[in-house]
Amino acid sequence: MLPSLAFLAVFFAVPMFQAFGLALQAPDGTGYSLDAVRQMLSDGAFTRALGTTLLLMVAIVPVQFVIALGMAMVVNARLKGADLWLYVFALPLGISELASGIVWFSIFTEQGWLNSVLQQLGLTHQSIVFLDYQRPWLVLATIVVAEAWRATAIIMVILVSGLQGIPRDFVEAADVFGASVWQRLRHVVLPLLKPSIRVALILRTILALQVFATVVALAGGTTTVLANEAYRWYYRLRDARVAAAYASLVLLLSLVSTVGYLVTIRGDEEQLG
Amino acid sequence: MTATTVTAERERRRRAVRPGARRRRLGRALLYVAAVLLSLWVLAPLYLITVTAFTPRDHAFDFPKPVIPTHVSGGTVDFFARSSGVLGALGTSVVVAVITLGISTALGAPAGYALARHAFRGRSAYRLAILSTRAFPIVILAIPLAVTFITWGIFDTLLGVALMHTALALPFTVLVTSSIFVTVPKELEEAARTLGCTAVGAFTRIVLPMALPGLAAAAIFTWELSWNEVFAATILTLDHPTLPALVVNTLQGASLPFRFAAAWFMLAPALAGIFLIRRYLLGLWSRVGH
């Protein structure tokens, strides 16, 4: 018990404060200044990185939610081979961000699978450049697809365990009273699923804030997000203070989003566990 | 009235009595369609990357690519494995993941056991502290930790990366082991004690064997957490990268066959692990809410 707390204090709590301390450190290492923060804000890539990160967050979360809910309902319907469907849907739990980025790169690249299939079906005659750096929207869409493919499994598993906690009588009662599938979902299932939904939303948003390798693999440095900027400043430019300023920004954003979810989706607090 | 019209009439009446039956059957059919489509969404990219990784290098740039492969060879994967630095990085990845598993089990499992068995002061505060770590993107802490590790002299070492990964895995280990130990009835442990077992004996002879499959599943997952982690490993290493760190750093200059083989190489063991622990997946997550 105590060792685990001590470990988390040293490797979680302390670095968290250090991130802010480092970001506010004066260039000569003594005293505090907003120098690194100013440097971050005036950097050309900053606005793009922040904008892309927020956009990704807003785009990925609902897409994943719909897919995950669909998967959870399929698993919960106890079709033939219910376990098999669950295993298949859960497979991406083992897929790393980097691998997933490369997998989708093989699909979206100019001579990739998507263009191969489209041309073999006779739908197009020329390869479409999906990862066109002149069209950042398209690149962003491919990142959303890759992230939805990889990280939906976590949400699905949380929702399935949430669904299994809902007594079947509730749903059947609604059915007896003539509620349609949509009405049952909207008025019975979703409200009871609220605690699971909240946990899933919090975790998913935090995952979206730290997207990194998918962007490297698909956008190749032309589109950037906050985590990539932190990496660039630390690894390529060797400036830990500006990198820490980015890290602090990511931490602050995650704090704001978590508090936001806790306030807007109210429910039993213990359910977080 | 012919036999067929009689059957048809009967069928019509049967449906008239149960108006919901037809709708329900339609609903089930739709669910099967959804299940197949969603499975394709998950499996098709995995199939395609496998085909790509096992296409020989001299056919790598064929276009359009045949969905059913015409040339299959392990040459590309072999070429990746022999590329400079890959074997070393592979070793680093495996060792880092094993150290991570070791430390997080040593620190996390006793805490999980205490959480499951004993009501102590500050129990819920402890639980909350553990849970709250999950509301932060822990890997981003690699940046301040890198600065600390340089002063400690463990920057760019296996131990440094493993410590970071342990911070990532430890909350998971505590919560999962606690939920596993809860499922072992306390009465059995108490019965063993009354029959003369020591506390340690009761644990190793009763609790551990019953909890073992779940613990093994959790261990595989912890191992994968470390195996898959990219960002922190990239920040915390320089000359001794893990496999994902090596791949992400060389990605832009790498040939396409190298990239695809790398992806497959990272995927294969992780997917095999998930397949091994498939029966425990729901149990692992249900009380953790990862």
C-alpha cells in the first residue's frame, strides 16, 4: 500500500509539479519567468497544434462513441457466438498507436489499399491522394479513422460491462409497453449507462489529448498536435522548458475536460471505480 | 381449401397473435448484419497489414495491390528484423516490459490485496488517489521525468523507461488485482486459517491458486502496456530505444516495406496476447473502468 503510494508520489505527483516548474523556469535556471510560455505561444506551430488537438478531440469522441455503442449492443444482444463477437471487437486493445498509424498509412497512402480496391472495383481511374498535405482536413479525417479503429475497443468494453449491470427486466418492461428500439435506448438504456459513459468519455478524451504516433505515421510532420510539439521541442530542439510548457498545457486541458465531464454528466461518484 | 393455403392461413394467424415477433426477427437479422460489418471494420485492416508485411520486397510497389496475395514470403519481415538496431531495440522492449511487470506487480499486487480484504483508515482516499491518476495523460510526464533522470543518471537506460511505464501500469495493477482478489471468497481463506494454515500459507495455498488465471491475464496486459508505449519511450531514450521508439524516430526516412513489416512485428505479439487473455478481458475492465 505505502510503497505504491510512494512510487506514484515520485513518478506521478512530483513530475506533474515539475512540469509546471520547468515551464516557468527562467532561461538561466534561476527564478521564474514566463519566457518558455511566451516562446511556445509565439511559435508558428502552436496555434495549429492546439487547433488540431482540440479538433481531433471533438471529432474522435462522438465517432468512437457511436461505434462502441453499436458493438456493445451487438455483444449484449446474445447472438449466436456472442463471445466471439466480443473477442473480435476487443482485439484492438492490444494495438499500439504507432502500429495503428502505420496500418492506416498502408491503406490511405497513394499506392495503398484503398486506392487499389477503388480502382479494382472500377470506381475510380486515378489514385486519390488522401494524405495530401495541401488538404489538412483530409489528413485529419484519416487520423480520426485510425484512432477510431484502435481505441474504440476500450470504450466498448466499458459500455458492455455497464450494459450487463442493467437488469434485463427494465428493457423488457419498456418493450411490453410498446417502446421502440430507439425509445428504449434513449429513455431506458442510456440514462442507466450514464456512469459508464462518463468514465468512457473522460478516458477517451485524455487519450485524444496524447495522440502522438498516429500523427507521425499518417501526417509525417505536416500536421501537428500538442504531444508532437512537446516531442519536437524536447527531442529535436533540445529545449526542455518549452517542451514542459506544452506538457503543462496538455495537463491543464485534461484537467479542464475531466472536471467538465464530472459537472455536466452527474451521477454516482463511486462508479468511477 | 388446399393444404398450402391452410398453412399460410395458420401462419397469418400465428403472426396476428404475436405482432412483435416479426419485428423482433427483423431486429435480430439487423443485429447480425451489424455484427458482421463491425467485425470486418476491425479485422480487414489487420488482414491487409499482414498481406502487406508478407509481400516480397520486389512486389511491394505493385499497383493495384491484389487483395488475395499472389506472392507470399517472409523476406520483408526478415529484412526488418535484420535492419540495424532492430534486434537491440527488440531486446530493450522485452526487458523494459519485464521490469515494468516486475515492479508494478511487486508494488501493486499487495496494495490490491489489502484494498480487497481489509477495511482500513484512508481506504477510500487511497482508492480515489489511484483512480485520479487515470484522469491525467501520464505519458506526457516523460518530459519532466527526462530532466530528473538525467540528474539521476538513468536517462537512456532500461530502468528509466521501465520506471515511467510502471507509473503508467501501477494504478491498473492495483485496481485489477484488487478486483481479482475480491472474487476469491474470504470464507475459504478463513477456513484454511482455522484448519491450521498460517496467513502466508492460506494465501499461497488457497488465494493464489484461485486468483492465478486472472493475475496472469493482468500480467500479460501490463506487459503489453509497456510493449506498446511510444511517447515516453521516445522521450526517455537516445541510443537505447525500445522498438516503438526506434520505429517512430526512423519512420520518415524508412522505406515502405520497412514500415509495414515494423507495424506487423509490433502487432503480432500484442494480438497474440490479447487472444490468450480473451476470456478475462471483460473481467479485467469491468471494475476498473479504464
